[in-house]
Amino acid sequence: MLSKDKLARINELAKKSKTTGLTKEEAKEQSALRAEYLQTFRSSMLNTLKGVTIVDPLGNDVTPKKLIQEKDRKKLH
């Protein structure tokens, strides 16, 4: 998870970009922070999905094969 300081900085830069604009350095920083945030978010979402099992109304496991393979990989590590 991203630190509170980094999240605060992302929000600070977003507000500044809407009001006064960003310098080139600030725009680069914002881009790097956003990329780090997205990477962290995607990783967290993937870990959440690895714990999901999909069951149809009849009680049959209909979890997609790709998700099952990811779960198996997680168990091996």
C-alpha cells in the first residue's frame, strides 16, 4: 500500500494542477507517483481476485481457468 505521505502528495499535485498548473518537475513527480499508485492498486486487486471462487446458482464452481491457474501459482510460492 502507498504511504499516507505519497497519497497526500498525489492529491496536493492534483489540486495544484487544476488551479495554478505544475512545473515540469512536478508533472514528472505526479506521473511517477500515479504509476506507483496504479502498480500498487493492481497488485492488491490481483491478490484479492486470487482469493475469489465463483459459484453458479446450482453450487457448481465456475471459476475461470486463468484465475485457477493464478491461485495455483500463488500456492507454490
